[in-house]
Amino acid sequence: MNELDCVSEKMWGILMRKFPHLEQSELALSVRELVRFLRLKAEGLDGFCPVSTEVDLIWHHFILETREYPAFSHAISPNAVLHHSQITLEDYDAREGSAARNDRDLSVLVSYVLSFGDFDEKAVTRWPVASWLQTSQRWSVSELNTFLRKIGRASKPASS
């Protein structure tokens, strides 16, 4: 299923009015990454792995459309209610510890690659941790994906 199929025509209209500064392709990319993030959440992702401010703002607009949001959530995951939390990085670190957050952030990025395939040049910009990792290590997007796939292979249990 195409991630964008989760969005009704009415919601597309609302988003295009709310984000007139975005090209339609950029808006579609941010919505796609929101849907991917929410699919990971529905599969059990918990904690703090932020998406870009733009993606988060789009999520807020979905939530505010109370007649549209349940159908959107159901299209992503029929058995999950996709809640939003306003937790800050500082509060999350105080509760969980920064080492636990770093491990979780990395596991989310690995899950992304295993679930949806490699990040592309544009998608990586919607995931601040992926962008930071790529920049701090001076990696290309291809090198980032190779790193994440390698961790994913290492974390899978051996077949018996």
C-alpha cells in the first residue's frame, strides 16, 4: 500500500492550504515520512526519536481534524490508536537516560531501513537523528544506509 493512500482528499486540501509554502512533492514527502513514523510507532516503537518539525506540524494538523484522524490512524494500523506526546528531549532523557535514548534512536533508524528500504537524500532530512548521524560521520546517504543495514543484520537472532 502506498503511504499516501492513507490521506483523504479532504485532508490533502487542508494540508495544501496550511502549507502553501511547500511544493506538492515536498508536502507528499513529509506526509510519507509521517506515515512511516506512525507505522513504526504502531509496531511498538516507543520513546523519543523525533521527526522533523515540518513532519510534526503536519501530524498536529491531522490530529486537529478529529473527523479525519481516526480514519487516517486506522489506515496506518487498524489495531492502534496513534497518540502524540509533547515530551521534550530533556524530559525523556531525565526519565530514560541519554544512553537509552541513543540506543532507541538507532534502533528506530534500523527499523526504518528494514521496514521501508534505504533512506533517500530527501527522506533523511525528515529524520533529525539520521541527518545528524550522516553529518557527524561525514557519510553519504548510501554509507548511512550501509551502516544501518549492518546493525540490522547483527541484531537479528541467528537461525537455528
